[in-house]
Amino acid sequence: MGDGARVRVELDPDTMVEWDLDALSAGDAERPFSFPSGLDGDRWELARMLAASFDDGLQLALAALRPAGSHGHGEESVAGLIVRGGEPVIVDEALLSVEYDPAGAARRVGVELYEKPDSLPLRIAGDRTGGEGEEATFGMRSGDASGTGRLVVVRP
């Protein structure tokens, strides 16, 4: 990709997340996302950010923002993009499910991405391989492809 390619994804008219596609593809310790206007603590309780890269070249970037005072993930605003062959595509609908262990650490993730309104979902799953606190790494799989991912919880 090179040249610091970035894609902005709108979660609502006042909240955007920007993904750095070079950092996403590198899969290094750098967070591949930012909130250009910040994360408003009056509106949002937390953001769950998932980034993954697969051995077939597929990349995933997903943001799930939970409104302040909500009753769980069913009320989150979720937006995502996939990158195939270097071309980013913002998906029509994205769903994120996170299973937690008794200590409250993320144990598994599940993702469904619908590229177009009536398309079949791309299903992605992952199992925790490491990390601490609100940052966890995952062994990911999508069809026959395997990869790595990282889930980061961001609080305003």
C-alpha cells in the first residue's frame, strides 16, 4: 500500500474512526486506528476495536462503539471495512460478538460482515492467544485462511 493510506469510517454523523491501512497490514504493536475528533465520553461508554490480517491477504478493521448508559453490545454502533488486493471496502453491515472468561478477559471473537445489503456474510472467528487487560491478541480464521488479530478496548 505505502504512502500512509488511510480510510475514514463514519459511525454516526459526529463520530469517525480512521484506519491506517499500512499499520493494519503490518500487524505490529502500533494501533492502526484513531478517532480524528476524539471519543466523546458524554456519548460513548467504550469502543471495541478489532484489527486482523490473514495469510490470504484479507484484512479486517472493525469498530464497535457502545453508547453511554446502554445495556450491552446490542446497542452498539458497528462499522467495518475489509481490504482485498489492497482495495478497502466499507461493509454494509458488521456484527461483533465477544465471549469473555470468568475474569472478564476476552476469550473468543466472532464477526459477520455483509459487504452489500443482500450478500451472504463473511464469517470470521478468533481465539485468544495472549495480551493483557483491555488489549488481547487472537489466532483468527476465515474459511481456509488463518491469521492474527488484536482486540483493543478504548475508553474515553
